[in-house]
Amino acid sequence: MKHVIALDVGGTGMKAALLAQDGSVLFEARRPTGREHGTDAVVAAILGFAADLADEGRARFGHAPLAAGVAVPGTIDEKNGIAVFSANLGWRDLPLRKLLGERLGGLPVALGHDVRSGGLAEGRIGAGQGVDRFLFIALGTGIAGAIGIDGRIEAGAHGYGGEIGHVVVRPGGPQCGCGARGCLETLASASAVSRAWAEASGDPDADAASCAAAVDAGNDRARAVWQTAVDALADGIVLAQSLLDPSTVIVGGGLAEAGDTLFTPLRAAVTERLTFQMPPKVVPAMLKDTAASLGAGLLAWDLLSMEVTA
């Protein structure tokens, strides 16, 4: 069976698969990233995991993987295969593609951004199948996004395309880690909801999931916190709709696990704000926390396709 290595490197854990050309998963595995041991240990863990996946492929299918794809957080230079910066993992200007290629005996390696890779997978084999224009939004600790066009992800001129989390929706609002104020992720991310609900409830351990549960139970304070996040997210989506005109907005990440508690008011809020724009379908992501690893595998298959046609 022809296969590639698909690897998603997160802040605390790594998710991996051996992926067939049609996107089907032939083998799955997870490991800790080991960031508590320092950057060198993280890099060693990535290389070791990839090598073990190659061995798994040989043992299962009698031949080595054809390529590898790896998705990482932070700033990346996809063209040159450089992981430029990650605050969580501590690296700067890491030649990850070169290191992986050497460790894997010269296999072709594709490097991708974790959220854009997740968006690619959602577009091809998830909630965006058959959609030619979509926006993928990941609601997690922060908010990131990916712009899908005709089966590919538009990274932008400098690799920052889709960064909807840093669209300012409340000028002069909460301070964002990027240096601006009122960015979408300061109001509508899972961490923003957690902070607001902890303050409103008086429970320092309260989080976004408990806020959603309190909304479902009819708690007025929780409803106010939740609506603040929904309104901000709707403003961000409408801004994106005016600029990009996607037919579908795919929403994933931890906050999307709230299901209809999020999507029912969010769809209503988006519709209320539209004037001349065509309303997008607002749908939940399908691939959950495996999206980025699957997307990394699809990048590997794309790389092989480009080599064949070159």
C-alpha cells in the first residue's frame, strides 16, 4: 500500500498517521512533544517519531513511505522548509524540512502551518468537500484561520493569510498578545471565554466548556459572557465575508465542541449583520483534532504530485 507520513506537532503533543493517497488513515499514533525538556529535545522527538513511523510503514506494507508532511505552529517559511518561530516550542529558524529529510533517508518532506494544514484537510476530506471557496476558523487558545480556494489554501504574500484572530473587532478593547487591542481572539477564543466566565462566575477554575454548560442550564451571567463572544465572532465572520465572499465558513477548535449552543446563535448573529453580502453556510468542522495531521499528509501527497509533473 502506497503511503506517506503525516505528522502534526503541537505545543504539548504530536499526532501522526500513515496516510493513503485517498486520505484514508492506515495507522495512527500519538506522543508527547516533550517541550518541558527544551527545544533540542522537541526536535529530537519529532525526528524520532518520524523515523518510527517510517519503520512502521515498512513493517506493515513492505516498503518505505513515499514522502512525509509535517505541520507545526508559529511562523513558517513553507517555500524553504524553515520553522521560523514558535513561542510554545522555542525554536527560531529551524531547518525542519532538511532535518527530517536527512533523518528519513532523503524522503521528500513538506512543511506546513498547523491551522492551514487543518483547513486543507477540512476542505478536501472534511466539512468543505465540494466547496470551492471557504474560510476555516479554529477557536482554541487563540483564533486562527485558513482561506480555501479551489482545493488549496491561500497563505498570502508573506504567509499570514487567514489570520482572522487578529482582525480588530473592538477598537480599544482588550490587549492582545500581538500588541493590538480588541483583536477577535481576545473576545471569542476559548481562553477569552474561560477568562470572562471565571470572572463572572467567581470560580477561578471555570472554563469555556463550563460556560457552555451554564448557558444550556439557563444561567443569565453565562449567557451574557457567551453572547459577547458570539457577537465578536459574528463581526469577524461578516468582515471576512465582505472581503473574501466564501460560500462556507467552517468552525472548529475546542469552542466548537459546544455544538448548537455555539452554532445556533452564531448563525443568527451573522445573518442579522449582513446587508448586501450573500450569507455563508456556517458549519462545524468534521475532523476534530486530527485535521492538522491529515492536512500534513495531504501536503506530502501534493508534493509528490508536483514532482511527477515537474
